[in-house]
Amino acid sequence: MKILYIAELVGKAGVYCFRKSIDELKRTTGAELVIACADGATNGNGLGRSNAGFLRKLGADVLTLGECCFFKRDLTENLSKLPYVLRPENISAQAPGCGARIFKAGDKKIAVAVLLGQSYFNRMHGDNPWARLPLLLERFAAETPFIIIDFHSATSAEKRTLFEIANGNASAVIGSHTRVQSADEQILDGGTAVITDAGRTGSINSVGGSEIKSRIGEYLSGIPEWAHEAWDMLEVQGVLLDIADNGRALAIERIRLPVANLQS
């Protein structure tokens, strides 16, 4: 089983990169399931309803969200109608949407879940992800050996701890949120593939996908400014997973695919 995870799409440039590259990536990798982190796909923070549908039509089987999951009202109001969009699992049970679900690729079932870290998120507070994970894994294991966790966290310590708890019980744990691809991909001794952060999809010559001067201005003034998107040096980042029939990871490969900016 090959699973393609596309790192966080940031703004229009991220959506553009996905549109331009997804068919080629699916063909060259042989991916049977495509998961894309879309937490910054609309204006760099959150996911709008129209973008969710567009990414789905382009080829995303699963869209994952993090702390920006409720930033766009049109998506929040429709989450219950969008089974392919996952918000964090470890938030209030009264929140709309779902954070863990079984998807199908051919005759195979793949479990996908999103967990939110607890450090540095001041607008959303998740329950303990390390306590929630074993319960989640036990529930999934009853249905499928293929289990993928997207851990949306701001710190490497949080991620590393979750990796070890998942080791031997999940096929892969993919870190997201920092929008910088780490070079520490590995398969743990229990057969779980991990990476601290899969990176971002969009402008690489930027600050987290945002225009450089606007971000400098924010840090100098203290006034938030997220409206200016960057288009310089476009790239798709992510990871390709190869998973055996028993759910153990055989390989994890980082992806960096330059995308020509035909809109400039």
C-alpha cells in the first residue's frame, strides 16, 4: 500500500502547486491514497468550503486540518457534510466534524486521524493527545492494520513523544504545522514511519508561505498581517509511505517537487 501525504498547502500558491502536480505525483509514485494537509489552504490560515471541494475534485482523498480548522465559517457550518475533511480528534465532542475515520482505497481500509498538540496554540486547546492516542489505535486496529496519524504540533518534543507511543501500533505518524520540512524521516523499530514535519506546499522563498516583507512588518510592529501570499520558488513537499499488508512501514521517502509558476 502506497500513501502520498502532501504537506500543508499555504494559500493560493499551495492550491496551485497541488493542482499542477497531483496527477504527475500519483502516476510516478503509484499512490493509492492521497492525504493533504489543508490547514492553511485558504488565505494562509484555515480552509474554505469551496477550496475543500476543489482539492477533493483534483485528487485529494483526505484533507487534514489543525488549529485553524474553524477559521472559515463556511467550512465549519458544512463539516458534517464533508466526510473527507478531518479536524483534530482531541477537541470537544460537541465540535462539528470528525477527527478520525476509515477510508477505502480499492479493497483496503485505511484509518486516518488528526491529533492536535498542546503547546503554543492560544486559540484552540486540545485534550491530551498522548492519552487519546492508545484509545484511537485500539479502535482502529479492530478494523484495519493501515493506520496513519497526522500530528499537528508546534514542538519536536511533543511529536517525538507521540512517535514512541505510536511505535508498533500505527503505520505512520506524520508531523505537521511548522511548515518547514525536517530531514529526520525514519522507521522506528516497531515498524512505524515518522517525520517531525512534512513541510509545506507553496512558496518556499517566503516566511511559512507568506510574503517576506509583510511578515517582517508584523514582527517589527506587533500587528498581525497574513493577507499577503508569496509566489516565489514554488514547491510541493510531503512524504511517500510504503506500507506492508501487516500495517508495518516498509519505507518513508521525503518529497520535494519544484513547480513552475505559470501565473507570473
